Amino acid sequence: MENAGNGNKKLRSWDDLKKLRAGEMAKNGEKRTVLLVGMATCGVAAGARDVSEALAAEIKKQGLKNIDITATGCYGFCYAEPMVEVRVPGKNAVRYGHVDKDLAGEIVRRHLMRGEVLDKYVLTQEVTRP
Amino acid sequence: MSDNYGQVRIALRNCGVIDPEKIGDYIAQGGYDALAKAIFEMTPAEIIDTVKKSGLRGRGGAGFPTGLKWELSGKSEGDEKYVMCNADEGDPGAFMDRSILEGDPHSVLEAMVICGRAIGARQGIIYIRAEYPLAVKRLQKAIGEAEELGLLGDDILGSGFDFGIRLYLGAGAFVCGEETSLMNSVQGGRGEPRIKPPFPAQAGLWKKPTNINNVETYANVCRIILNGWEWFRQFGTEKSPGTKVFALAGKVNNVGLVEVPMGMPLRHIIEVIGGGIQNGRKLKAVQTGGPSGGCIPEEHMDTPVDYESLVALGSIMGSGGMIVLDEDDCMVNIAQFYLKFTAEESCGKCTPCRIGNRRLLEILEKITTGGGAEKDMIDLDELGNIVRDCSLCGLGQSSPNPVLSTLKYFRDEYLVHVNDKRCPSKRCTALLRYFIMPEKCIGCTVCARNCPVSCISGERKKTHVIDQARCIKCNTCYEKCPVNAITKE
């Protein structure tokens, strides 16, 4: 239960829930870069597991720190899977489509290390959330 | 560059945004606040009233008002009631529910607990197909995490309210998407429907009052509770408020999931959000609602998408499958494809569906193999209407839709099949004949060497010939010929 934030403790009230939320939001507010990999059936079928492993391998190889690789669901662009969304604190989230192992390496080397957006592979830049 | 093109994400709000296997991610997005609000600030009657006023209608296809369903289950007498979620998504080409369960399982769990609170139930069951292993895994993980935090199980959030959810894996029968069949299946019986009434709200699972909704319906509930019914009504139309998720598939450029406000014209969904038709081909029709729906021709593409408009066109909203067809698709062939599916999936309990669909399919097979006559079209229409009017459950009541709608809108195509024994879209293989064009053939022998039945003869560097009597129309020569010397007509 490391994911839940507060161990095995059951929430006993609405306030407990609010406190847990505040903790989770503070965690998200930390200055960490997040790579979101689409891991619904559509993504997995298109090879998202390989992409996720390639990202992790390249990050390790380059010795980068404070980068999380997270699985997520389907954003709806099934035709463009595997997808990787790069969230760098203070920057627009960038979503790449048709990512393969090679492109995964490039995303780490160019986008994460040099701040260069790989325009050719960008699906969307600003994420709208209602 | 914008990524929505008029889309509004309510049911899909967290899909592709959070990690579905971390309850903390869901909670950070405001998760389980709707449940807390429903438990601590609202009475069951107020919850039902909010859902009623929101105008939310069943997203599984029929469009029954959700609030009314909750009210009926709430009013039914009984200390034991059930909340069920229908995740038996069986339409070919539809994957909305799978994506919601894989991308945001907690939104469905939370809404089921709210429903339990509203109608006075303490047990929830999700009926999900075993063919969705990833969705099952994520749901199990989500249930486990919610239980550990006391958001499911006994004494939720210290309120004294108990509610547990378990999964039931369906074996993949299409008819089990029908609610009474689904309940029979959970009880260990055959997946067969029964006559309604009594409706599940009065006597459902184990003859107890049961509220059953579709995955996407539940996925809308938490936002309605949190933001209020007025907020929800700002989207969509007067009679069909809110949004609908569609699985866009077929000959469209951007295959995927879209969530649009009700009332958006079909053309906008296909041409703007879907990015138009592949390879610059022309749009011919859109098939909505899967095997229970119909084909809507190009001239009706400006129809707004809502429950009533689609029914008026002879199709249905259905669970949200939307298959785009272009000029290379044969409408008779499409009707045959869907009917083959429903004829195989018919449970066999009632005669109109069991035998009627089989006869409909036989007539279609006759037409697509060159044995049809104009009389067959009259028979299709008459029999289709009988099956629709006399079948016991929704499967048979809707299975003739693909046939009836294509007969109505694409009559000419049927006529070419029955009169000229020809398929204009070159899809009905039995009606095709393959020829080698002498002026193009270079005598390379590739076709002859690849033909699986060795029916192509000819010497090297000389024109080859196909023996029509032995040709099985497998299309191999057409694909292999290096100079495109093979033609089919």
C-alpha cells in the first residue's frame, strides 16, 4: 500500500480524506518530471511495455534523477499508441504519439536532457482538463 | 494545437491523466469527495433527486432515465438490495467501457457506492467479461485499495454505512449484456432473458430489488453529485443532457475514443475529431450501435447525435460503437456480417429470434452469393419487422436493424446484387470474377506460382489465364501481381 500514501490506516472521516488528498497533491506539486505511458489495452497491444522499459533503461544509462515513469489509461488517441506524455514542472505537458524504443531514447536524451521538444512526433502540447 | 475539437471529457475525465493503479492519484483529482458529500451532506432522496434533475440517461444504449431507475429501486421494499454494473461490453468494435475501467476504475466504484447509499443497498456486483483481463486486474486492485482506505467495506469513512463490491466474470455471451440474462448468469443459470415486468428495480438478482447501470453511466455520476445537476445540464441537449463516449473505428483516420456533448452533428465527429476518411476516400455511411444499430447514410450526417434522432433514422445510440464506412464497403455485406453475429449469439429461448434471424441470414447469404431475387428484399423487410416486434429481449428486438436500415437507405445496392448479380463495392467475393488483362500481363508466372488451387495457366513470357471454374477468389493473384494486370469485376 505504499501507493495510498498513509499505510494501512483507514480513513475515518471526510477530514481524513481531505488530508490524504492534500498530501497527494503536495506530492504531485514536487519538482519531479513525470513520463506518462499509455497502458490501456490499446497501448499495451501497440508495444507500450517495451517503450516503458526503454525509457527506464535510457534514464538509468544517462544517470538522470527525479524522473517518474507512470502508467496511465487510454486518452482516446488509440491510433497513435504507444503514447508518452512528458510533464516537466513549469512547462507545457507534451504528448508524443507512435513512440517506439528508438524514439523513447531520443525523448530522454533530447527532451529531458536538453529541453528540446521533438516537434515531428508531438500529438498535443497543451492538455485541456475540464 | 488544441487536442479536443469540441470534445468534453466527463466520463473520461481521468483516463490518460492519472495512474489507474494508484488510488492516491484518483483522490488527488477530487476522487471520493462525491461519496463523502453523498454520505455526510445529502439524504438518499436528495441524491436521487440530483441524478433525476441532471437528466442523465442510461449510456448502455436504451437511454432510460437513470434517476428514475434509482428512484424505483429505492422505493422497492426489501432489506436486501443490489447495485449492479453492466460491464459486459459485447458489441464488435466498441471499447468505451473497457477504457473507462482500465483508465479510471475508481470512478465506477465510487458511483456504485453512492447508488447503494441512495437506494439502500449494501452489495455491489460488477459483471465484466473475462475477455478484459487488464480491466479485471485494475478493478481488483482498485477494490483492494479502496477497502484498505475504508472507502469500501464496513463503516465507510466512519459513517456507519457499509457497502462492498465484488466482480463476476462473464463468459462472453452477447445476450448477457441484456440485464435479465446477466442476472440469470450471475445466479448460475443459463444466460437467457425473461419477460419484463417485473423489472430488476422490483425483482432483479435473487428476486431482490436491483439497480443496474452501464459503466459509462456510473462514470458520470460523481461529477453530477459534486458539481450539481445544473452544471451537467449545460452540456448536451434538453432531452439528452451531458456527453457520450464513442469508440470511433473503421475507415476513419483517427481511430480512438471520443467524448462529445450530445447534439453534436455526426459529421463533426467524423470529419473534424476523427480527421476524415482514410486515403481520401468518400464517406458512405456510419454504423452506430453495433449489431443492434443501423447504418446512417452520408446524406444524414448533419443529424445531431442524441437518443431520439438516431432512433428516428432507424439506428440507435447503443453503447457507443461508431464504425465509419467508405465507398469500398458493401452495405449488403455489412448487414450480413452483423446478422451472422446476432444469429450466432441468439440464446435460442424465443422463436422469432432463434429462427427468424437464421432465416434472415440465409436470405442475405443467398443475395451475396448471386442467388437472390427482388422478392427476397420484400421477405427481408417483412421478416425483419416480425423479428423486431415479436422477440423476447433487446437482442432480437434490435437485431434486424442493420438489415432494415440498409434496405431503406441502400436499396439500389441490394437491387444490383439481386438483378445484376454484381457487388458494386467488390466485397461479396462469390459475385466477383478475376481476370488477367492480356495487354498488361508480362508472363512472370508469379500469379501461377502463388495460386493456392493452381488454377492459373500460361507459359513464361506469355499471357496467363485464370480458370474461372476452379478459382476460389482468394485475392492472392490480385495482391501478388507486380504489374497490376489482374482485375476483378
